[in-house]
Amino acid sequence: MEQEQIIKDAQFLRAVVNAGSVTKEDKKELTRIANGLELKVANASCKSCWIDLAVLCWQKLQDTQKEVLTGGGVEDSKEKGRWGVRPGLDVYFLGQRVNECTITDALAENLLAKGFPRKFLVENEGGN
């Protein structure tokens, strides 16, 4: 995979997960990315299965292309942010999906204000 395409794919995956929905075009793009990573959607007629596939693709890209993602700025905001989540966390809280792909400082603060258990968040050293 070319570095530019890896970064573009990672940004697309993050956008899909944050949107919480997929279009026909998104499904085609997810299928292309998943095939390249040797992943498949569990149930093509299930909306949440497509979102789950996007998360799986994101995680596999992180595992296999960490240097490219960090160098391309896709991970930079995560490393500088105040908040992260415990590794492997992937839950819904009050209708909001919370995982490594979706967490931002603003989301973390909002979740904490609404009673999200702090034990699932990690406060990064040197964060904003």
C-alpha cells in the first residue's frame, strides 16, 4: 500500500465510525479497504456490522502501518490529546460509540459529564 492511500483510508475509516452510518459508496470503499486487509463484513445487511468492519480495519491499519499513520498526521492528534481509552475498549454509551477511533478530548469531557465511568478513560501525560 502506498503511504498516501494508507492515510486516506485511515481518515475515511475514522469519518465512517464517527458518523455512525454508511452509504452505498461507503460500503464499496469499506469493502475495498477490508479486502486489502483480508477482512470481511460479518453481515452485509447489518448497519452496525459495517461500522464494526470500519473499526476492525482501523485497528488492523494501526497495527500494520503505525509508522505511516503517525508520520502522516493521522495519529498525531491522538498522541497530543489529553484523553484516550483503555486498549480494546469499544462500547456504546448513551448512543455514542466510544473506542480508540472515536475518542477526542471534547467527547471524553462530554462523556464524563454524563456519567461515563472514568476507569475506561486514560489521561495522557503531556496532553493539552
